[in-house]
Amino acid sequence: MLSADRDAIRIAQDPKFTRWLEQITATGGCTHPVHLSGSTTTLDAATGEILRYYDAREEPGERLLVRCRNRRSTVCAPCSRLHAGDTFHLVRAGLVGGKNVPATVRDRPRLFVTLTALSFGPVHGAGELCRPRRDGGTCEHGRPVSCHAAHDSAEPLVGQPLCRDCYDYAAHALWHAHAGELWDRFVIGVRRQLATAIGLAQSRFRDHARLSFARVAEYQRRAAVHVHAVVRLDGPAGPNDEPPAWGTANRLIDAVCASARRVLVRAPYSSAVGELALRWGVQVDARPLRANGTGPDDDAVAAYVAKYVTKGAGETGAGLDHKVTTWDDVDTAPVSKHVRTLMRTCWRLGGLPEYAPLHLRTWAHTLGYRGHILTKSRAYSTTYAALRAERAHHVGRVDIPDTVTDAHWRYVGSGHTPGAALIAADIAKDLATNSEITREVRIAGRREPGASSA
Ligand SMILES: [Zn+2]
Ligand SMILES: [Zn+2]
Ligand SMILES: [Zn+2]
């Protein structure tokens, strides 16, 4: 008999096995739960009377198990599913209401926007003909500048440069390092464009309207990040407020496109690289989400965004899920030549004092990009914390008003024994099959909103 099976039998014979199963179920079958020891005491705020006392010493193994809450499916599938579900609800609430967001947001100007990175050099693409050029020819390194193959999207060559020496790796890494700033300036630019279009002083925009968004970063095959975002226009008070009459979807589209074209960020000057002017790529897509059901479906958009938050840089083949600390780490990373060259570029440029503020070595594993995968503005919809609190409420951990809670918790370990891992995996599988959220995401995910991801 396998030792994991023997271990599972040992656990099943434990007198506290039922409670243990409850705990594992409460963590959703998390593959790497955190073990805590400690207690909470709930007191009546007025009298000091103890209303409730909970001590982890009563639990099996004298510890409380809590979720690892990792968003990446390669690290913990159950927690990443939960995170995707939360993202789905977070994005969806901003589109159609719910979770304290009024249903009227559905009738506001709402766009699904895709912004791409610049071109840093020609790469092989999937589809009919890769890069046909009748005149053919070679680059200064003697490599062909055209490719007449029809690559399948699964081919590793797709996304790799035609010539690695022509490809502008420094620009690629530095573009990633400034992607967050490009986004911030883009949002400011959209407000500015809207204000200008209706003859409003820029400083007065906030008295008339408010721009909310949720955006997700996705690595393309060429290992460059592009951005999908839901952008919504409300009245000045946010989701509960109607936008002014001039705030139409068409005006918003014009403002988005104009801002995306104009935004420019200058990378710090370096004698090694020169001065780079960084912009968004020419491929900008802004499509309206209509309340009447024409255009991309709201659920499909929410599911599309949710899908990306469970993927780490490693899973998409663009970088690694963990930081690199030495040049050797970069050399031995299980990545394509193209990605390795990008990581090396981050490492090299990260050693230059002029780029120190960009922390390129710290973010070499994500190819210089240091933003979160999902970012949203405050007024867009609910928060992950609120969704977690709501879930805690559902499982009976109700906050009692007018009480104080005194909690002492200590980390005592993490993970499962081999047998516990088997049982947890079974529970996770059961929960996944029964989970309505997962089903919603899966069904909606089949109908992608059709944004280009070349
Ligand atoms: Zn987990
Ligand atoms: Zn090709
Ligand atoms: Zn070349």
C-alpha cells in the first residue's frame, strides 16, 4: 500500500476526523493551507462579559487551517478557482450591479478596452501566412526578414522574433517597467479628452463625472503585456450617480482612442540605451457594452477578465512565478530563448544606476512588469475583502454588533501530510463540480468578447 494511502487511513481513524473534514471543506480543499494556533474572545463592549471563546486547541492537531489564498492555478487550484470566482463577481458587479452596486450601472456608458504594447521588432505569428514579403531579403545580421510559413498557434516559434539581434529587448523591458505609468497617464488623458470635448476646464471634470475601471494585464505570445479594461462613466458621486447628458458611449470611445494615441512616457536617459519615448501600441480596441444585449455579453467580459487573474507569468510562458536572485537563476530558468533574453536584459539594465527606481532585477521574473494582474479604481465596484467577508458571513462567522473581539494567532506551519493531501484533493474536486461560480465562469468563458490577442 502507498504511504499516502496509509496516512489517509490513519487520519480517517482519528477520533476528530469529522471535524478535520469540516476544516478541510472550509478551506475548499486548499492544497497548501496555513496552520494557525491561537484563540479569539468575543466580549460584550458594555459589560465585558465573554460572549464567545474559540481556541484552536480544540481542533484536530490543535490547529486551525486557513486557505493559502494563492491566485495562481499552478500553486493552488482550489484557491485560484475561488479567486477567479471573486474576480468574476467583482468585474460583473461593475457591469450589471449587485454587491452594493446599483443595477442602473448597466445603462451607463461602458466600454471593453484593449491596449497593446509597442512593436519591439517582428515576431512569428500564428495564422495563414506568418510574415510574407515578396522582396524577401535579409537583415543586417543575415537573417531573413520574411517568413512564409503558416504556424499553428501551439508552435513554440510563435511569438519569437525573426531576428533576436534586431529585436529591441531594452525597449521591451523598459516599456514593461513603465506600463503602470502609461496606464495612469492614459486614464488622466481620457478625463482630459472628455473635458476638452465639451469645453470644460480639466480641473472641473470631477464635479461633472467620474471614470471607473477594472483592468487586467495579459502576456501575449511575444511576452509583452497588453491590457484589457472595463471602463465606465458615472456621475460625480460614482456608481449611484447618473452621468451628465454629454457622457455618451461614443464620446467615451473617442476620448479613449485619443488618449491612447497621445500618451507618452520618457524612460530615464541612459548612455547605454539612449532616451526612449514609450507609448501604447497602435492596436487600440474600444467597444461599447450595450445594455440591450448587442455587443459583447457582460458575463462573457467578466469571465474573460477572471480567466487571466489565475495565470502567473510562468504559466503563460512569459517569465517565472517566482523572483530570480542571481544571473544563474536567469540562465537556468525553464523559459524560451526570447524570454531568457528579456530576463537577461532586465538583469543587465537593473544594474545601471539610472534605472534603479524601476527595480528591474526584482521584476526580472515578470520581464520588468511590476503591476498587479488586476487593478481597479475605487468606485468601480466591490473589493476582494468585501467578497471574502460576505463569504465568511455565509459560513456562519457572523459579526455581533457592540462587541469587541480579542484575537491572538500565530503561524505554526503549512501544507498537508501525503494522506491529508489526497483527502483534500478529493474534497476540492467535489466542491469544484458543485460550484455554481465555476460553472458560470466556464459557460461564460466559452463566449469570449472577441478582443484581439495577437
Ligand atoms: Zn490554497
Ligand atoms: Zn514565421
Ligand atoms: Zn537582425
